[in-house]
Amino acid sequence: MKNRGRIALASETAETAETVAAGGASAAAPKRSASANIAKFRELGLLAFIVLLSAGVQLRNPSFLTWENINDIATNTAILSILAVGMMLVIVTRGIDLSIGATLALSGMIAALTVKQYPGANPALALLIGVGIGLACGAVLGFLVSKVRILPIIATLGMMNVFRGLTFEASGGKWVSAHQMPDSFKAIATGKLLGVNHLILIAVVIYLVAYFFVNHTRTGRQVYAVGSNPESAAISGIRTGRILGLVYTVMGGLSGLAGVLWVSKFASAQGDTASGYELSVIAACVLGGVSIAGGSGKISGIVLGSVLLGILNNALPMIDVSPFWQNWIQGMIILVAVLVNALVKRGIDRNHLMRRRI
Amino acid sequence: MEPRVIADRREFSLRGFFLQWEWMLVVLFVAINVMNVNLSEFYWDFDNLRDATMGFLDKAFIVLPMVFIIILGDIDISVGSIVALSSVIMADLYNHGVPMPLAMAICLAVGALCGYINGLLIVKFKELSAVIVTLSTMIIYRGVAYILLKDQAAGKFPEWFGFLGWDYVAGVPFILIVFAVFAVAFGYLLHRTTFGRRVYAMGSNPTASRFSGVRTDRIKIVVFTLAGLMAAVAALFLTSRMGSTRPNIAAGYELDVIAMVVLGGVSTAGGKGRMAGAILAVFLIGYLRYGLGLVNVSAQTMLVIIGLLLIFAVMIPKLRLGRAIRR
Amino acid sequence: MSEYILELKGITKTFPGVKALDDVYFKLKPGEIHALMGENGAGKSTFIKVITGVHAPDGGEMFLGGEKVRFRDPTDAQKAGIAAIYQHVTCYPDLSVTENIFMGHERVAKGTKRLLWREMHEEAGKLLRELGASFSPKTQMGALSVAEQQIVEIAKALSVQAKIIIMDEPTAALTNSESEELYRIAERLRDQGTSIIFISHRFEDMYRLASQVTVFRDSRYIGTWQVNEISNADLIVAMVGREIAQLFPKKEAKIGEEVLRVEGLGRTGYFADVSFSLRKGEILGLTGLVGAGRTEVCQAIFGVAPPDKGRILYQGREIAIRDPLQAMKRGIGYLPEDRQKQGLVLQWEIGRNITLSSLEKLSSRGTIRTRKEREFAKRLAEKVGVKARSVFDLASSLSGGNQQKVVFAKLLTADLDVLILDEPTKGVDVGAKSAIYEIIGELACAGYGILLVSSEMPEIIGLCDRVAVMREGRIAAFLDRREMTQEAILRASMADEAPNDAQRRGELA
């Protein structure tokens, strides 16, 4: 025991420890997670903004809040938000998918060509074909990103062109227009069930499934884990590659579904359908608070983000904003949203630092 | 400390010399030419080849700074939009009575300013990636072009403006001469100067570079500004060749440019790649397009080919064979 | 059933160019707290990664409860009841505390596979309360302090009913009272029959907790002792390998006028009220526990993360430093703590690494003079004794010690008066260590003022003329050569009473 005496610190510190521990506990008690509060605040803010915007537009143009127009906004937003669900998963894993507009066009085109060829076929078949093609496109991307380890931006930029080119190839550069589609096909998007448009129903079902998936399944949480800290995820035995493959495949499948819905809704399939639409989807996600740095994003957020974007797209022409401004406005929305997200994050970090009281 | 001799001369290795990415490109280049000659009898004609070269060189100007950007480990997908915006502003100013030379100067200034904004945002918001910043400015810049010109075309440039894209000096296309000058300048900047060395350092290890006194922020801003400036140069030549401009010109340029740079052996992980490879890739893709165009391969098929080429170019180094190749 | 719950025999692990573990032995009894000690780079961290299945050993055997086991991946080790709490907390900052605790072994409903959130929240809350934590399990992980995050990690280990918990320097980033809290938790776990492997640099940790101590040195197994049977001095000899005095060739540098003076320097959240002065030829030590703010002070002076309070005076004139380049132009150089991430471009050749910070000198109007650059690099590489064939060898191909010499060579390229050396011997083998000590000694003799940051007390005591001890972001004490003992330094870095103001300022006069 001769060395115990040499460092008498242990006993000294033990005495002071109790008082300090008590102080530490009381200091710790009032702190609530600041970031959680801000996340809540963000959604409320978004909602408030949507209400204000709608009210403002309504004052300028009374035909805005008519049943017809609201329905129009809702059906348009439905497709956007379906895609945003997939994009959110991709962005949560720190990725991005620029190919979804092309995937949408390709699967929409193939589905349209099928129903043109076989007008008697069940529209469910068209849906299946569209989703199947989307899944295949997504799986290719998933493979490139997870197995070959190509940067998502490069992989999706390259495949975007491949898919787009294939769309033109498949159609021979021609359109499939309304009169070539059977009514049963067009009814996919225009039909109603219990008085609610199919598109809205499908979108709601997808929100619910996605909500359950991200919040109540193991795999769903692993998506967030991979985005939050890829190294830890690997150490705790999560198969990162499979998660990445999964999110891109899901994204592809949703794009395929959206493709069929799109073609059915607008009753036309073209080579350049939904060209550049991926940007709106990304805008909806960042507006909804999905962090580009990965690891966070909520279904409720992206739904609100999509609604806001849908309202904007619908409202701008109604208050006589030239359609040529829309590009610019969308870009500014993305930029401002990511900058604000970044600044909020900085504020939170600074708060954490202040709490250290050094 | 015991004295120890450390060599400062490199041993020449023949194997190392030939195991360079550029040799692979040379082989590919020859292969494409052989294929093209077999595809079409019109291919191997000096005048045709020369004129074809003039057709694809405009985007080659953007390849030069894009090499720097990708070596930095960043990416810029707004370059196509910068081409459109600077071209549209030039046309708009000229049509409102601004003298052409001044309009051209403003075109260059607009390009540089767009690039500077990109660089500034990326440097000030380090938590955002260059992908998302240039993605949003891509939409914004083209958006401004649409606001200015709506859906119209603008043109009626003075006759001499066509010289840029269409004329020859002593039988050599003017655009080729200008490109050669820029290519040499950018190659020199990258491989011989302190600036280039620092760019490589930042691409390989940004933290160590900063700790070594490299002004990383400033370099990044300069590089992105150069990209904007060169996009404006490309706009000058492209507008001259087309004779008029629209807000949707140069759509998809970013893909072509990035594909050329990556095919040229520049690693998307940063820190690796050489200017010569990227320039070779410009001609490789250019002639491939031209040859396929001669046999009526559609523009859409070309899209597929370029897309696949980009994917394969990034895949090769990940394969075992590719790892041996020096870049 | 064996007497030992965990036993490792003859474990060997080699990484390209480095032998990280060489024939290592370890035995752990149930319900025992076993300290694992050794200097930085002695192989402790690698050893842990072998136990937890992150690395597969190249040779040797591992027995768990008497049965031979082989872990293919971390999940295997987790299933076997082994949990590790790493030095740097590895968590998911965007996820909730509950999720962090249950990641990898979530509670799911039978059949539907639905996550049972309520059950998990409740259990997480229970675990946290047991550990004396006051935050809610629904808190986001990123919002917690390091100490709180560590408690979450312990809760995670408890939630899998780990039989063996490994704590890798858990107290390094904790304040004194937080450490005490951790001790109590560890003791309670021990009393419940959990075995704990406790890794620490702090002798108090060991004396306070452990009954057994195993020492590694230079990737080798040195021995295992009962804690109350080995004297402090013997333990140090076991860890360091020789008497301390031997390692440090005594040099007598002439101490000249003041070159650097720092007054009231502070940066919110990292350090505050830091003042000291540094003279030519002097080696001023800066020590304290990891996380006490030493590196942050250095990086503030070097302009990496500028301070928001206080003044820096260089040769009597106040200067503002906004980035490292300015610092270097003024004559202040910095050898960073993490040479692989901050000091070197690993995939570059040695020569280019050496010249990176002095390209200005080796170029004319922006163009690099290649011949001149190579000769320059060669001269400096030889001067610091880098073991390499040519200046074209890649930095990544060198051993840790030689890499560090390259970073030293880099510092010598500039015209500097002040060198800030941040853990210059971290992860360096003993041979290279003494070579580095020699370099430091010669630099002091050459008139450089040197600020030496180190966690290794022998190094501080052997090299420094004075030492400033930091605690929780402030300088707790200055000790001169006569007062410098391990005990005094430890006392200053750990004590809870407020630092003596007179003592702090007095040194500046």
C-alpha cells in the first residue's frame, strides 16, 4: 500500500464530488433539447407560412381557394410528395438522386406504350410495369452507389442521361397522347374512391407506410443511423451497403409509380416528361427540413414542404407572376432553405458551446 | 543524428511510364478513330475533322477549370446555366444599344461573378456541399436568364462576332487557337505553379493544407471564379456559332464537362488527375460524337453513350486493373 | 469453466508497416476491474479492437469463459456480451438517446417487427436513472455534453447485459466530479458481477478502481500486477521502459528575451483567460488532461480558430492572426496533434510534403523551381534524419516516427522563432521518440521558443523549463523545474479548488 499515500488525490476528490454532483444535476435539469424545439418550430412556421401565403393569394385572386383549385393543388402536390418521400430517404443517407425525373419519364413512357398497344389491359398492369421499371432503375443506382462506391451525384447524373435517352429510344421520339390511351388508364389518376381522388389516396397511403417504415421499423431507423454516422453504423454491425441499395431502389420504385400517375394525370407521355422535376423534389425536401448533411428529416416536414411548393407553383400564375420567374423562385427557395438550415444548426452548436461555461 | 543520404533523383521506370491513364486514353482515341473511319468514308477528311473540332470545342473551355474543381474534391453543376446567363445578358445588352465589345466584356464579368458567388457560398457555408450550392445556383442563374429573355431568342449580332466561332487564322480555326492558349495556360497553372500545387494539396488533405499555411478559402474562390469566367468564354464562342441565344442554351453542359474531366482520369475523390488527360478526353468524346453523328446515331442515343461513359470512367479505377494505373 | 471470464494468449496484429500487437497476453476475472496501462501507441486501442471484433488478430487465441472464440465482426462480440465505450464517443448525434442505447438490438414486437418505442423509452429511462442521469431518453444525442454521452454509452453496455465492459480512457474528457460519478458507476457494476477493463493514463483512475493492472509497451506485453503490490515508480518504469532521466539528453539552451506573450486569451466554449509568456531558447510545457483546452489554445495562437478574447504579443508588439499563413509569416509554427490528418498529405511524396508550407521561397513569380525544391527537401529530410530512400517515397509508406520527422522538417523550412509542438511523440516508437527529443533540444539551443503540449508527464518533466497546467479551459498552475513532479502536475490538473490567481499572473512578471 506504499503508493496509496503518494497520491492522496482520490480521497480529496471524493469529498468534493458530492456537492459538485448535486450542483451539476440541478444545472442539467432545465435543459431541453434546443434542436428538437427548433424542429417543431420549423414545422409550425412552415404551416403558418402556408396559411399566410394562401390568405395573401386569396386576397389578390378570389378563385384561389375554390374547391376546384384546391383539388388541383392537392393532386399536383400528391405526385411531388410521393417523390419527396423517396428523396428524403436518399438525402438522409447523405446522398442525392438527380435521375428521378428521367426514371419517371422512362417508366411513364413504357407504361403508356403498353396501354397503347393493349388497350384492354387492366390498368393495374400499367402500374406494375411502371413501378417495376422504376425499381430496376433504382436498383442499378443503388448498386453503383453502394457496391461500386461512385459518388451519388456522379452516378445519378450519368444514369439520368441514360434513362432519358432510353425514354426517347423507347418512343422513337414520338409522344403518346390522350387519344391513344384507354379511359381505364386515365382513370388511374382522375378516378375517385369515396369521393377522394386516387392520387391523393395513393399519396396518403405512401405517407403512412413511409411514416411507419422510418419510425417503427429497424431498417427504417438504420437509414437514419447510416446518415447520422456511417462509421459508427459499420461498427455496430449495420450493413451500410444494403441500406444504401435499399433507399435508391425505393426511390426508383416511387419514381416509377409517379411516372404512371403523371402520364395518366396529364394524359400524355413525352420524351422530356418531368425534365428537371428532381429539382422541385429536392426543394420540397430541404424546405421540409431534411438536412443535406444527412441523418435527419421527417415525413411531416416533407409533406408540408411539398404542399408549400405546390401552392407556390399554383398561386404564382394566379397572382400574375410570369411563369418565367418560377425557375428563379424555386432556386432561391432551395438556396435560402439550405442556408437557413445551416445557420440554425450553427446556432444550436453555439448554444451547446455556451453551456460549457468556460 | 546520424547522417543519411536521401536521393533526390527519381529512377525511371518504363512500366510506370506506360501505366499512366493518358496512355489508355491514347489507345481509346486511336480505337475510336479507327472505328469512325470504318463507319463512314466521310470521317477521315481534313476539312470535316477540322470543322467538327470547332463544333465541340466551346465546352472544352469549361473542362479546363473543372479539372481544378474536381481535383479540389468539389463539383460545379451550374456551369451550363452560367453559359446561358452570360450569353443572354450579352445579347440583351447588345440589343439595347450597348456596343458589342462592351457587351462581351460584361458577358465575361457576369460569368466570373456567378462563379465568385458559387465559391463564396461554398467557402462561407462549409457545412453545405458544393453539390447543393451549385445545384441551387444552377436553377437560379438559368432562372434569371429566363426572366430576362422569356422564351425568346436574341441575336442579330454584328457580322464580325461570327468570326469567333467560324473563322480560321492561317487555316487553323480561331477557336482552336484560343483553346490551345488557354489549355497551355491552365496546364501550366496546375502543374508548374504554387497555385496548382496547393490545389492538389487541398484535394488530398484540406486540413493539412490549411495547417501548412495554404489559404484554402481564397484558392477555392479563385477556382470557382475561374470556372465562371471560362463558362462565359464558352458562352462567347457558343453564341457566335449559333448566331443567337436563348435561355435554354448549353443545357446539360455540366454532364458533358464532368464526363470529360472524369474520363480524363481526374478522380472524383479529389487530389488526383492531370490536365493532359482531360484535354485528351475532350477530343475523344468530341470525335466519338462526330463519328456517330455521321452514321446518324440520334442525339438521344448519344445521351445514353455519354452517360454510360461517365459511369465506366469512374468505375475503372475501382477495379483491380484500374488501381495499378497512375493518375 | 475457467477461473477467467476472458483470456487472450499470444495475440499478434500487424498493419501495413506497423506491428500493432506483438504476442500479447491478458486475463480477466469475473467481477474484476482490470486496468490496462501503457503510453500512447503502446497498442491498447488495437488490443481493444481485437477483443470487440473490429480487428481480427493475425495470431493468438482468445477464450471466453474457458471456450475458444473467434469474432468475425463487432456483432459477434456484442452477442458474446462484450461492450466497449470508446475514447471518442461513437454515437448518432441526430438520433435520440433511446435509439443510441438500443441501436443494433432494438426491441421489436413479435410478428409485426414493429419497434416497441414505449418499452425502449421506459427501459432507457430506467437505465439512465440508475446511472444517476437527469436527462430524458428522448433527448437528441447531439445535444448532450461529452460526459452525458458517455453515460449513454454505459447505459448501452448495460442494456445488452454485457458481462465485460471495456472503457477506453472514459475519464479523459471529463471534469473531476464527472469522473467521480463514473467511478461510482464502475464500482457498482463490478459489485453486480460485471468485469471491467479500464484503460487510462491517469494513475488515480487505476488506484481508485482497479485491483489488477496490465502494462503494454511498444505493442508488447510487459506484465500483470496486483495494484497494491507494485509501486508507482516501478509502474512507470514498466510503462516507459527505462528511468525517465535516460531518455532526455540534457541540453543547456541559453534563455533569451521574450518572443511570445499571450494575455487573457479566450474562445467561448473552449478556453478562457489564458496568459503566459515564452522566451527564446525556452521550452514551456503545456499539459493537462485531454479536453482541457490545450490544443484549442495552440490552434488559436496559430490562427486555425482565432480567439474571441485577449491579446497575442509577438516580440512585444500586438499582432492579429486570422489564419495559419499569417502566423507563419510572423514566425510562429505549429506541429499539429494529428500528423496524419493535419500534418501530412499522406498520399504525397516526402519532398512535396516538406515544401508545401514554403512554396513561396522555392518559386519565382508563382512557378515552382523543381530542382531547387528537391534539393531543399533532401537537405531538410537529411537534417532531421528521416529514414527513407528518396524524397519521392510516399509519406504513407513511412513509420509514425519518420512521418513525424517529416512534419518537423516542414517546420524548419520557414523562418520561425516560435514553435508550438502539439503531442510531438504521440504514436511514435521509443527509438524515434528519443530522436525527436533530440531534435527538440537542438531547436531550443538554436534559439527557438518552444511551446510543448504533451500528455506524457515524463516528457514534460524531462524537457521543459517551465510547465503550464490546464484544467477545464483555464491555466490552473505554473510550475518551474524545481516544482515539476508528476504529483504536482496531476494535482494541478485535477484539483477542484479555484486556481490561485496570484500564482497564475505572477509568472508573467
